[in-house]
Amino acid sequence: MFERMLHKIWEKCWTVGVVDGGISSVLENDDFSVKWLKIPRDRWFADPFVLDVIGDEIQLLVEDYEYKKSKAAISLLKIHKQTKRIISRKVILELDTHLSFPNILRKNGRVYVYPENCRGGGLVLYEYNVEQEELKPYKLICADKVWDSVITFAFGEPMLFTANKDDNHLDIYTLKDDMFVFSQSIESEFKNSRMGGQIFEYHGNIYYPAQDCTEGYGSAIVVKELFLEEGLVQVGKIIKRIESPNQKMNLGLHTLNEYKDIAVVDACGYRYRRIVSC
């Protein structure tokens, strides 16, 4: 009983924030400003992706972890653009296994989501129904068990950037017969260097956010340059290391995304931080 109590005291949680000034503010300033969402008592939110921005409403897809169930579903959060208060929360995908990293693919006027579900098998693409606000299985796109996957067309042909083993390698898959298959692996200097968000272009160069877990899981994000050389993807220099700017939730930051000039991050802290800080 004492061990369970001790575990609860040191239990970690996450919250999501909207960055003032978008991703350029994150990359150009060390003290960028974030408006953080209020954490409900029964759950926490992480891995934010911007689904859409409509008028005064920001729509986010997040990992929605419920303490009672000890696992996460994928939820749609509607946020007021000015106040950054949560307007509504709706679970749009829940399985028997833990779900996270609800990445978004927009193609031919349709919206797809491919969340991490490595404990459930391969990577499944879900189609998002805008009117009904729900996800329906579309097809399996990778048979391997992969973590935190990102599909990109940055280099012409579709590629999947992911991790298929819990180490310091970035794994790259290419499309063959409508399935992503392993192509190459790049070793990183950082432990557990899985993807920390979507690949993006900035000032004419291509970058990706990677998790830096050398000081603990999800401790920081490093933004690295990507380029092609003789047909193979290469990882270039680091242009930024990003730690949590949240003084109360300062144990980690492991997601960075932007869509329609809205940038989002997450931050980690202790669930019972008042007790831990005593």
C-alpha cells in the first residue's frame, strides 16, 4: 500500500499549450510565451496536433490519458482561440490498447489520422468524418510495430519517419504496394530519439523535431535539419534544443507541431507537484 501511495505521489502528468507567435517564436526565441490548458483532475493531455482552426476555435487532437483506465484514447479538444480555454472534449478513438501521437494526413480533400498503437500491432490509417467528428478504420499502412510515426512528402515520394525499436535510431520507411516498408536507419546521439512532431519547412530548409531523452523520457525536443544525399536521407545540424518553459511543469517537453500558424507543445510535471515540491 505504501509503495502504491509513493508511486502516486511521484506520478507524472502532461499538459498542452498554444504558443504565442507560432513555430517561428519557438525557433527564434529562448523565452517564447505559451498559453497552457488547464489539466482536469481525472486525466491529462499530451501529443497535440492541430486538426483545424475555424474562426475563434482551435481544434486539437491529443493523447487523452485517463487515470482510472491507466491508458489513453484519442480526443478532439476544441479551444477558444483568444482565452485558450477548453470549450469541449470528445473521445473520437478508443481501443483496448494505449493510443497516442494522433498524427494527421491531409490528402485529396480528405483528412486521415494515424495514431501510435504499437501494442495493438501495425500502423493503421483512420479516416476522419468532419460532420460526425469520428474516426473510422481505413487501412493498414505499416505491418511493423512502430512508435510516433510521421508521413512526409518533403522529398517528393511519400516516406514514413518513425522508430521500430526503443533505441537511438531514426527509421525511415518507403511506400511499396500501398504499404510502408523499412528502407534505412540513422543513428542518433540522443537516447530514444523518436519523432517529436511533424516534419516542416522553415526558411527554405526541412527540419524535424526529435525527442531528446538523455535526461529522462520526453525531457526535451531537438530540431534537426533533414536533407537528401545520393538518394538517402541525412540528418544535419541541430538548430534548436527546446525545454519546457512552464515553471510548474518543467520535467519535459516532447511534442512540437504547427498548422494554420498555430503552434502547439506539451509539458510534463508531477501530478501532485504541491506535495513533491514541499
